[in-house]
Amino acid sequence: MTLFKTFLILSFFLPTMAFAQGGEDRPATPVIVTEVTQSSFADEVEALGTLKANESVTIASSITELVTTISFTDNQRVSKGDVLVKMDAAEELAELAEQQSIFDEAQRQVERLTPLVEKGAASASILDENKRDLAAATARLNAVQSRIDQRIIKAPFDGVLGLRNVSVGALAQPGSMITTIDDDSVMKLDFSVPEIFLESLKQGVEINATTEAYPKKNFKGTIDSIDSRIDPITRSIQARAIIDNPNGELKPGLLMQVVLQKNPREAILIPEEALVQSGQESYVFVVKNSKVEKRKIELGMRQFGSVEALSGLEVGEQIITHGILRVRDGAMVDVKATEKDNEPLKELLEGNQ
């Protein structure tokens, strides 16, 4: 640090003399002030939530059969209807061919007899009997086709697959997991908040969510639905927010910190370092014409180093943020700098040289 910079910082803490009104020299305390402004403000409700996929399914076999074909890899993105697994269906395909021939013959008989009955050349009862045979053949054909479909597993919706848990040649069992599929285009974030904030939970209200997995990112969402019941043990209610996930960064099961904005409004915010506490009362030092006025204010909510002033201050007034301990009501001050964005003290003093 240069000798000049050292002198500059030290001079801020040393008493100086200023020429006061009326032509008298009075001790003037060097201070740094900030201007009172009004900005958007809201109370914040914090909660923890767990992510869920928009749609999530465990893909499993419903029958006992030999796996013959696997058409996917781990973490593959698939579309609805894509074939994932095929199982041995040789016996069913042979039965399907047999039932198809029976169906075709029954349909031909109905088509041949229909015009004859209309002309009176054949009995209507014979036509009815053939129609019953056709209906039975159709039912048997559909039953065989259903068994074949059970041996072809397809993606139920667009999404990303999980890890593969089966191999070609394995005997699939009913309920045994093959893989998972998640629709992660949007994510559901379920979180609980105390019942006292019930009024703040409304559809469409915006939320901010963060996670340790991406410490530098902030994810925005909106409340989509609210549970119909309050937990009688925890006295909390569960809400669900929807978060867009176009890049697939968010994963089901991820823990997230949720911040819900409550009672948004325009408010006067002042730095916490400008406050002076005296018992239960709060004060600030207002500077007018280089003179200090100790003023009582009413405080509201606190947030990130700032506090809401409900009364006692007007927009545009200047209050002391540095040098508070050395001033008193009615004292003269020498404003060295005006703080705007929480600049470091050294930077403020150097900028005023």
C-alpha cells in the first residue's frame, strides 16, 4: 500500500475541522452516507423439495419369456412407441398364422352368403351362424395378437432411459425390472411449507430453486398444484412446482432449496450497518445540510444485509452507513463519499480523492 493510500484511509477515522454555517469552526466527523431509495421487495419463504420427473415408469416384463432382442442402451433418449425389448414369440406367431386362416375363411363365408340371403337363395340362420363363427375367429385372432404384443416392450412416452438390467438370453420374469424411463422435459418439485404460509401458496406463483449440484445456477418455476390436506403432525402443506428442464440438467430425486416470494411490494430498503439499536427501538442518522439528525424508524423484514423501513424515512434522504459510532444528534459531519452498491471502504475513499 502506498504512503498516500495509507494516509487517505487513516484520515477518514481522524477528526477534521469544517467551516460551519455562521462562520464558526466546529469539529466535523467524516462519514460515508447512502441515499434512501425504494425498490421491489418481497418476504421470502424457504423450504426443501425433491424433484420428480414429469412422467416416470419402471419398465418390466408382464410374462415369463426368453429375451431375444434388446434395442436400447443406457441413458438413451427414446420416443413414444420405440421398441425396447423383444421376447421369443415363435409359438404365438405360428398360432397367429393359424387363426388368421380361420378368420379369412369365416369372412369369405359371410361375404358369400350375404348376397344370397338378400335374394332369398339362402337361409338367414345359416348366415347368422357364419357371422358367429367370424366373431369367434376375430376374438381368437385378437387374443393371439395380444400375447405377441406382450412380448414386444415399447417406450410408453418420450423420455430418457435408465440403466439396462437385462441381457439377451435372459428369462424375463413378471415384475422384473428391465429399465426405467423418465420424461424429464419438465420437472415436478414437491416441497412442504408451514401452514401459516397457506395464503401465499397459489397457482402461478413464481419460485426460485437452487441445488448443491449446480451451486452457481438458479432455476425458476411456478406453483402448479397444492395438496388438499395439511399434515396434522408437521402442520405443513405440500405444494408442487413445475420447472422447465430443456437441457436435461435436473434429475429425479435431486434435493433443492426453494424460495417462495410472499407479499411482493415496493419498499424502502436500507443497509443493516446504518441501524443503531437502543433497547427495542431502532434509529438511523439522517444527514441534512452537513448536520446529523437521529431519527427513530419502524423496521419490517430483513433480507440479504438489508432491512425494510416501514416508517421514518423518505426516498432521497441521506443516512450514515460508516462513522456512526462517532456522531451524535445535531453534530456536524463531513460527507466523504456516497455508497451506492456496497462498495469497499477503500474503494469509496479512493474514488473521492
